[in-house]
Amino acid sequence: MTDRRRRSPTGMSGRRPRAAGGTSEGKPHARQTDTACDDHTGHSIVASMEEVLSRENMLAAYRRVVGNKGAPGIDGMTVNDLETHLRNDWEAIRNELLSGTYRPRPVRKVEIPKPGGKGMRMLGIPTVLDRLIQQALLQVLTRLYDRTFSDSSFGFRPGRSTHQALDRAREHIASGHRWVVDMDLAKFFDRVNHDILMSRLARGIKDKRILKLIRGFLQAGIMEGGVASPRTEGTPQGGPLSPLLSNILLDELDKELEQRGHRFVRYADDCNIYVRSRRAGDRVLDSVERFLTKRLRLVVNRDKSAVDRPWKRKFLGYTFTHHYRPKFRVAPESVKRFKSRLREMFRRGRGRSLRRVIGELRPVLIGWVSYYRKSEVRKTFEELDQWIRRKLRAILWRQWKRNFTRARELIRRGLTHERAWTSVTNGRGPWWNAGSSHMNQAVPTRVLSQLGLVSLIQKAHELRR
């Protein structure tokens, strides 16, 4: 082993990769022209296993997987164990990948509740080693495919975000396309047809080892209760490669919509098509459903899909106002889901100090308002701020328990003796008292801010600036 290899955190070879099918001097083999294309910078992109296993690509994949942490797969190996495993076995693993004999392990089945309590979402957690290989594949294939994707596709793409998708949707509405075909694909990630997906991949990838490896990941199966069930369809969410594969498949839908001249925005399996009338929307929904069923064997969930006004539908957690130049606002469903999450935190906080409760709330509030900072309707943030402050005051009222303790605390915080005892003997419950004038005076907003409470409306204003 060379000194350079010993310095590598993964024990991966320090040799420069050969071009696909080429010599050590880099002279191209005849078949390389089938597996390479030029990106917009003029550099050659080679979709070959050698490129996937190059030192630079594998080290970048290693850093990403370790940085993401994540749960172990069926073998129990953690990201902390990965370095030692690679130092001992990387050469054998690399030879298996180059020879096309590597077999991915089944994924570990995990179910998490869907937002709003609408059932469970199934995740498939690959082993750490498989995640590393998927990440290495993802990096090469993204360079190959991303530049070919539609400009109206925003999900899981470098340099693109949900906020950009929302901006594009607002542009379509402002241009007069004030009806939306809101399509929901039923269990999309569970119903991806492997043969159709692989045929799309084979159009751009000629290295059969990569195609075989991807099919191996698709068909690796799911481990549940010690038994591995084979998969004949679907790309389980949980692995790095799944989002790119979904984009490759749905790119055919994007190209069809572009060919028809439609204005649309797609983020992963969420697709909104903007039209000028309900009649046009009904016609588009029917024709696109036929296309998806016939060409991609995907099912449109008619119960969740609709042709409606954009301000009556939710897209990426937002909705719009009905103005001709529409404004962003947080969708009511998103507010309801956020409150449900906070209620769990408030229940856990009843036996803790207010400072500790606010400390746990702070990152959640900042994360939420960072995503919804585009909302231009102040009322949502103002009402949430008031609701959160009242919840915190209710925690204090419960913690004080007895009337004597409550009166003592109110007097200590500036209320007169008479008003304090009148307040604690009013016979009302914690929620009513938390919204009353005596608790607002005893625990003003200024005190909660000093304890670290984030004001959503102020934070949103700061982030927009």
C-alpha cells in the first residue's frame, strides 16, 4: 500500500481512473463514445463504472454519507464503522463492482407517519456500504442527466429548491393561467415499474455493469422480521439514488407536457399544470392520466387530484391569494400540522423550566419560519406567535398548581395583592387564564423573548431582508 493510500480515510486506491475502456495514456476505446457526452462546460462526462469508482468520486461520496449520518441497515453497521470496513475490504468490494458481481443487500423496512396522520410512509434503509455506492453512482449520473432535465422540474436537483418552484408557479398564475391541474400520483415511489425505468436508463448509460448494479438496488428486497421480501416494482425512499431515478422516469412526463405547450411546475411526484379555464383543466387531467397509465404505468389518485383555483389548493406547503399578482401564504393544512407538532413539545414541557422548553422550541421555530419565510400574509405569523406565547403561559399556570403559589407568583411579577387573588380564584382553566390580562402582565412578551423565544413574524422579516 502506498503512503497516499494510507492517508485516505477510506483506504481507497490513489490511482487515477482510466477512461472507460481506455488505456493508461487515456486513449479512448471505440465503445467510449457510447458512454460519454459533453456538459455545458465542454468537459467529458463518462458514465462508466471506472468513473464511479474513481478516487475523487468515492472520497466525495464517503464524506457525504458520513456527514449525513443516518441509521444503520440490516447489518447493523454505522457510519462510524464504515472507515474500518473500507480499509480492510475495499479492494475486494471494488473488484466485485468492476466485474459486475456485487450484490446489494436488502433494505431495512421503516415506517414513519405521514403528515397530518394520513397513514404511514414506508422507507427502505440501505446498509451504509450500499449507501456509499449509491451516493457515488448518484454523483456521476447527476452530472450526466441533470442538464437534460426540464427547466420546469425542481425536485432533488442541485441548485434548485422548493422556493424556486413556488416562484415559477406564481409566474404562471400571474400570466393569466388561474386554474391548476393538481395531480397526485398514487404511491409513486412504491409503484415505479422496474422494466420501464431500466429502459429509460439504458438510453443514456451503455456500461452494463452500472445498469446491472442499479437493477440490483431496485430488486434488493425489503427485510422485515428477519425475512427478505423481493421487490418487483418501486424505488423505496431512504437511499440516495431513489430521488434521481424518480426524476429520470418522470422526465418523460415533463417532455410530454413541454411538447404540448403546457405551463407546469413539478417537484418530485408533485406536479401542477396551469391552464386558463376549468374546461381546459378537465381535458388536460384526463389526457395526462391516460399518458401516465399507458406509457409509465403510473396511477393518478383521483381522490386527491383536482382541477381548481390555485388559492384553494396546497403546493409544497404554500397556497396563494386570489389577487391578479398573487401573494404567497402558508397553507392552512401546514399551520395545522405545525401546531400538532408543537403541542407534543408543550405536553413534554409541563414538568420542565420555561427556559428549557423555549430552548427546545427555538430550532423548530427557526426551521419552520425559514421554510415559510416567503409568505406575504402577516396574519398567519402573528396568530401563531400569540398562540405559542399563550401555550407557554399555560405551562406556567399549570406548574404553579395551587392558588397560593399562583397568587405569590403573580404578586412577585408586579400584580397587586387584590388583583392577584381575584385572578387565581376566578374558577377558570389554564388555557383561559393563559390568555387573560393578568398572565399577559405577569409574563409579558419581553420576558419570553429574554428567555430565547423566537418571534415568527420578526424572524420572517429578517430572513426576507
